[in-house]
Amino acid sequence: MGGETIKAVIYARYSSHNQREESIEGQLRECHEFALKNDFIVVDEYIDRAISGKTDNRPSFQRLIKDSEKGHFDAVIMYTLDRFARNRYDSAIYKAKLKRNGVKIFYAKQPMPDTPEGIILESVLEGYAEYYSENLARSIKRGMKENALHGIAMGSPVLGYKIGNDRQYEIDPVGAKAVRTIFTMYAEGKSKTQIVNWLNEHGFKTSRGNAFNKNSLSRILRNDKYIGVYRYDDVVLEDAVPPIIDKTLFDKVQATFRHNYTARAKAKAIEDYLLTTKVFCGHCGEPMVGESGTSKTGKVHHYYKCVNRKRKHNCEKKVEKKEWLERTVVEFTVQQVLTDENIEKISTRAMELIEKELQDTSILIGLQERLKETNKRIKNLMSAIEQGIITPTTKERLEELEEERRDLEGQIAREEMKKPLLTKERIMYWLESFKRGDIEDVEYQRRIIDTLVNSVYVYDDGDKGRKLVLTFNISGNNTLTISSSDIERTAPLRLNKLDSICNPCSVERNDNGAVCEYHIQCRYFYDMVWMCL
């Protein structure tokens, strides 16, 4: 090299299927030894971890190519030829770029003579590397497909499952409860925001241990693995995974998805249309969406409009005033659903569910097993620290595990105290209080619609005005048809909030106005009730 000091950089890479972090350390060691023997000065290292050489989409590799234009180094040292690329086209392109930038390539374990014979040898080795890569990819894919045909779990399990000793999927009780709740709440008309809030308030985590968000719900709600379907590439196996939910519930959720997809009214206006995704045109069956318009006087009017009339102009359904329709639905829902007979049925069903859940200890056992495993990891990490084995990520990992332990201890504490002093009478009292809410309060209207209303179909009824068909989220007689004459005969509700009632659990406050003694359990109380509707 003319006696000049050669400034070199090292490029190291390992792919994910059969190599580990130690592979990088070995490559760096050999490359540094090569540099020392040849009087090179190593000025930088470029490392790509768990990335195949078949692609040039490697962050550190691309940075190396770009940095070569700056003239900061004269040579690139690699462990072997296949670290550069396993694709002859990419190899030729990027070697030409380096050569144009005055940078030479050296291989620590495959010295190449700078002669015509060396060029031929390098080409042969590149061809072999490409063949090896393609052959290896085929072998891996063939092996994974064979595993799939036997229902063997591959990759990280989704929420609600764990991988057993036989590499088959098993149900994780804690995650499975989260999955069942997600599907049930969505099928009952709960919004994604409500579901996410419930999950996070109750301490549930995603399969990666993070808090839930609305994006994570969509993937879960569309995943047919939860009804026992195993999928990999073109392999589809029915009943190959233990189901967490039944097909009826899954199909109902998919139908709800289709309805919600067409109802985008909330993105149209700032006004909150409470019946969005629940109100439909009685003539063509399409959703009715929120609209607004401004009159000549400058007043803004809000109403619901049939999607077919709005977009295709092939439906004659008249628009409906937002305030009138929402209030009418709430008034008749309270009168029809929260009757003494229904309150009695809901309260009885709630107590049955509460007693059944108290007898089911699988969630508690699952949490305790996870806590035991977390404590074991913390102990192992502490032992490593005591032996002087410390890396830059040790402290961060220890803090993560301790945070996980605190979270699990909190979940276990909440699960153990799920023995509320509830009676059928107290649940009936709560429902009675719910019935006496303030009809003028938008939040009260929202709770009634979200909790009790399944769907509303609106018809133009000629000279008679309009007709509404309401379906409720209750068992038994759950449909009500309302005509204009019914609406005219019904006196509007004028009810006041009960200041003596604790919100949200609706249990009477004590004399000094403090929160009721059951407040710590009221969230659980409310959950049990809506599940019985």
C-alpha cells in the first residue's frame, strides 16, 4: 500500500436464523487481528444485527456506502465475502461504488489476491454464497411449512396463548380473559376507546407487555386464531389451536366491523353523534351518518342522513334531527329496558356471574405463575451482577423486571379482592338509580345508548310521520316499534341527577358527602352488570 497508513473500517453482520450476538464479537475480533497484522488503523465499525445478506436494506451497510463518499477511510474489512452480500447483483453494484470512492475491500478469513485469478475466485465464492443463501432459505421455509402442517407454534404467540413444552399453542388464562372481554365488549357496541380504557384500568397488557391502544385491538378482533384456525403461508388448519371464543361471537364482531367501516360520521363533524354505528335507514338498510348544515340565519343544524341518499342519491329517506332522534331513543330505552321485571332479571344474572367468577381461580393462578417467573428472572439477574457480569443494558432490564413485578403484584391484589360485598338488592338499587338519571345530560344519554341500545332503524311512515324500530342489548323481548303517535303520547322525561348518589357506582354517599364505602369495588360492580344485559 505504498508504506502509507491505511485507515480502515470494519463491517460485521449476522442473520437471525442461526447466529447470535456472539457471532458479531467473533467477526470483530478476527477483523481487528487482520488489521493489526497489516498495519491498518481501524477508525470505525459498522454492524447490522439479525439482518439477512440477501437484502441491501441494511441500515449500517447503507451508512458505510454513504460514508465512503467522504474519503474518511481507505478500506473495508469483513470477516468473509458473504458478509458483504449474498446477491451477486448487489455485490457488483456496491463494490463498484466503493471502488469509485477509492475504497478497497479485504476479507479477514478469505484473502483475495489482487490479480485476475483473484477476481475469478471472488466471483466463484460470491456465486456459492448466493446459492447457499437461496438453498438455506428454501430449507428453512420447507421446515417451517412442515411444522405448520403439524400445528407447531412459530414465532411469538399472540395475546391469550403461550407455547407448551410440545411446541403447541396453549391458552394463557390471563391473556385469554382480556381477549374474551375485547370481543364481548365490541360485540355489545362498546367503542375501542372504552375497551382500551377498561383493559388498561384493569392492568391487562398486550402480548409484548405494553399498554393497549386502539391499533392493537383491530389486529386482535380480526384474528381467527381465537376460534381455532392455524395459519402459515398457504397452510390453513381448522381446530388446530385451542379456541378462546366461539364462532358465533367472532362472526358477530366481523359483522360489526363491516358496519363500523361504513359509518365515518365522527370524522365528518366535531359534534358527537351518539347513535353513530347504531342507527340505520329502515328503507335500504344502510347506516345513517352524522351531517351538519348552516341555515340562512347562520344557525348550525345537526342531523342523521342515509348513506345511500348522501352518496348514491338512490334512497328517498328523509333526514332526522340529531337531538330529537337521540333523545327519543334514550327516553324509550329507559322506559322499555329498565322495567322492574328486567331489573330483577339483570340483577339475578349479575349475581350468578359474580359467583361463577369468584369460583374461577385460573386468572389468579396464571398471574401468580407469571410473578414467580418474573421473580426468578430478577434473582438470576442479581446473581449475574454479584458475579460482576454487567452490561450497559443490565440496569435497564432490571428496572423493567421490577416494574413488571409491581404490575403483577397489583393485578394479583385486585384479583384477590374480587369479593365485593354485593347483594342482589344493591345491584337492583344501582339499576334503579341508573333509570333515574338526567335525560338532559349528554353523558347520561351516551351511557344509555352505549350500554343498552343495539340498533335503531328509522322509517318514513307517509302522512303518519316516522316509525322507529329499536333493538336492545338484553335477553328475551328485546325489540320495540315506535310510531309517531306513541311519541306524541309519551310525556318527556324531566329527571334530575341524584346528588346523594356516588358516581360511578351509584351507591348512596354517607352523611358527610364522602365517597361510599364500596367505591373501590364499584368499577368491578359496573362491569358485572353490563355483562348481564
